[in-house]
Amino acid sequence: MSARNLLVTVLGLICVAVLAVINIPHRPGGIDLAERASQFAAALEPDAPYRPPTVREGQDALAGLIPLLTGGKDTQGEVKTLAPLGFTLTDGRDTGSGRHFVLAATQPGDERGWGMYIADYGATPKVVIEVPHPNFDLDTEQVGVQLYRALPGSAVLIAGAHRRAANGLADVAHNANSLFNLVATALAHKGLPQVQLHGFDDNSLPGIGVVVSGGSTKHTALHERIADRVEAGGTAVCRAWQQSCGHLEGTTNVQGQAADSMGAVFAHIESDSEIRSQSAQRDRLVAALAAAISSDP
């Protein structure tokens, strides 16, 4: 074989090898999102530092997070945007649902405790699931991940600091300047309904397992379906549009107020500690929520 022919052969083999590498699909590793969220929540401390983002930081964070949460696939481009803000990006296959997800999270304990955000990779979301008080409203992050697993095409927002951090400044449900609220508002502006998960002490409303409310928004068919489905499963429900629910209606919630200003749907869900901590009862709550959300109006 001549030197020229040998060179052509070698170059051809190199091209084949390069094309083979390019065409190898990305196979994300398995990650248990429930365990990841639980570890994240457990690391949030009430005495940790916290500060909301500056206006510029908020703008930059939205520029990176909103594409990821609404079906964008340019994870490398978003890494460049989000990494300087303290975010780590991960993609994987959730072992509980089998779905390919993308996750962006800040480090617990950092003053930039701006949250954990999860979405199906490359999928247009249909609903936003919100967990504003992890490690305070105990196990709500588990309810959130289980609901994500039950609803393909959902985005999850988990606050990145304990609600009591920085003397309560980190309470994202009552701080309109938090990144959590900025993201929730941006998604509500796109017309996405929000389901926000809270927990209450059993003594706050004896005899009631779940409170369903629209916060400061008008109640809708979604609220009716949620209440009906939860009640059909044997849980006593307080419907905030019909009766007083022990100051658990979420009327001062800033995500609800933002949704109200845009005419978007916002469902504020409170559940007692037994429902959240016992897997069988938690499963029933999630099944009822998922059935109500996925049903046609």
C-alpha cells in the first residue's frame, strides 16, 4: 500500500471513529430524586446565612433557569450562566420514574441559598410543583418529588434555605425578592398552573387532614377537583372558599398574589404531619393530586 493510500485509509478510520463518538447517545446515570431532595432539605439550617439575589443576579438566574425548566436542552450553555451564581447542574435518569431530568441546585448553607429546580429534560412543562418550606414543613419535598414522578412534564421548585434563615428573610412564600418567587412568577406568566405544598401542625386544625385553597386567587375547577379527590380517598378536607381553615388559606403568599395579578391558577395545599410522614397516606395524597391535576376541566 502506498503512503498516500495508507494516509487516506487512516483518515477514513479516524472520521468513522469521530462520527461514531458523535452519534453515541447520552445515557444519563440513575439518580434517586427523592433521596437527592431529602438530602438537600435535611442540610438546610435555620441559622444559616441567606440573602436574596440582586436585580442583576436575578436576571441572570432567570436567563439560565427558565430555559431549563421549559424544555431547553442547552445544558452546557446554562452551566456557563448558572455556575457563577453558585448553581450546580446535574442531569440523570430518575430511578423512581425512569425519566430523564435536569436539576439545578445551590449549595445548602451558602448565603446564595436560592433553591433546587427540577424538570423533565427537553419537555415542555404542564404544571409547576412548589416546595417553599423544606425542612420546616417536613417531608413536603417528598410529596413534591412523588408528585413530579406522577406527572410527566412537570417542573419542581424547592426553596434553597430554611424559612427561618436570616431572621425569616429566607421565607420564599413571603419574600417577593427571592429567586424562588422570581422563577415562580416567570412560569406563571407563561400560563403554567402552580401547586404549592405546605404542611401544618395537627393541633392547628384538629380533625382536618388537608386544606385546599387558592391563596389570594379565585378558586377554580382545579381546586374543586383536588378537594373532591382527596376527600374521596378518606381524608377530611377544609375548602377555603367555603369555610375558615384556621389561617391556613395562604392569602398572604406572594406566589399566589403574583398569580392573581396575571389571572394564573394557584393551588395552595396544606397537609397534616401524619399524611406527610406516613408513606401510605402520602401516596394517597399524591395520587389524588395527580388525578385532579391531570383530569380535564
